[in-house]
Amino acid sequence: MNIIKSFIVVLGLFFPFQKEPTGEFCGIKNKSFDDGEEINMTVYYSTLGAYIGAGDATFTTKFEWFNGRPVYHAVGVGKTFPFFDNFFKVRDRYETYIDTATLQPLKFLRNVDEGGYKTYNNVTFNQTTNTATSTKGVFKISDCIQDVISSIYYARNFNYDSYKPGDRIPFDMFLDDEVHHLYLRYVGKEKIKTRYGTFRAIKIKPLLVKGTIFQGGEGMSAWISDDPNHILLRAESPITVGSIKVDMMGYKNLRYPLSSLVELR
């Protein structure tokens, strides 16, 4: 089970979406997160309706300098719990260096060990020449490209109040040396009860890659906080065998109060 990918809800496309990102999505300004933020998540797995904890992940953000430019260094680290290590041990680490001015990535690192399958990729983005240089070569990229971690922070800065239920929000992401044309579908607003508490939330649905774990299409649902932070509260999806659910279980140093929290559990 890939713990990071379990709830990074923008993994790729099963059916290509042809609309390209428009200029309004380039150079979007950060209004949702800040230096020192930390979000803690727990992944639950179910085969017979009862969810049990399978692993956890932590996302941290720090203000740093990269090649003389101010960046947000965002890191996502995920691992399975000791019991699940016996079946499918996961130790994943993803990093991105996001330009503070444009919220576009300058560098991306992926270092994963999943059930004995290990892979490493080091990608440098050149937004001027629209190229990405990885450990496997140089690849052409589109404007406003994101990586698998930067896309989370990018999506947190969308103005969801400007969309109607059913609207698609497109953007491009570079993953596994390919450009994927992605979108999030805005579903609407609702209250949701998680293991942390009850929240006012924004519901979105991404289109997933059909693979060994996830089914293709829009089977996954995700809820983000209906406040200026726009943090991920819950994601859930059927998988090949059973289903997964991911809940936010703790946070530090949010940019704004978590005003969407209605009641602690």
C-alpha cells in the first residue's frame, strides 16, 4: 500500500482530459499556508467494513532558499505501521522546492520503498525552457507544471467559491517522467465527521489512474477545510481489495485558525 499516494489525490489520468490549464492558473499566489506548517494524517484500511490503522504520513513546510531564490520546502513522509510491515512495508519520502512567487516547483525528489520495490527520482524544473531534467533524461513540460507534492499546495489556493458543483479545475503535473493533464471536480460544500472532529468542508473528486491498487475514474472523494487554510481533512476510495480512508489527525502552525472545525470528536 503506497501511503503517500493513498491520499495525494492527484496521481494522473485514466481518461485523458483535453482542456489545458489556462493563464488564470499560472502564477497563483499563496494565501493558504506558511512557514513551519505540519499536517499529520492516518491511513485506514478496510476489507469487511471495519477500518483499522495501516500507516501514517506527515507533511511539513519550511521557508528556505534554493539557488538564490526563496522557496517553500515541502516534505511528505509516509510509512506503514509495524503490523502492516509484515505484509507490505512502506517507507516513502517526497520533497519539493516551490517558488514562493509563482507556486511552481523548482526541484522534486522521490525516494520510495514499497514492499521491496525501490525507486528514486531527482527532477529539476526549468520553467523558462519548459523542460524537466530527471535521473532518466530531459523531458518537455507544459506551462504551469506541478509535481505530486507541489500540486497539493497549489490546489489549496484555488478559490473554490468561484466554482459551481460539477465544475472541473484543470492543471498539469509531472510524475514518472510524464506530463499528466489533471483536474479536480468541485462537488460542493457539506459537513463531514472525521476521527478528529466535525468540519465544514469543501468536497472535491479527482480522476485517478487505473492501476494495481486504485480503480480508474472518479471513485475517490476528498474533503478540505472550508476556511482559508484549505487543509485536507479526509480522502476515501475503493481499491482493488477493500477500501482506504485517510483522516487528518493533527496539525501545527496553520496560517489561520481552523475555523471550519465545528466540534472536536
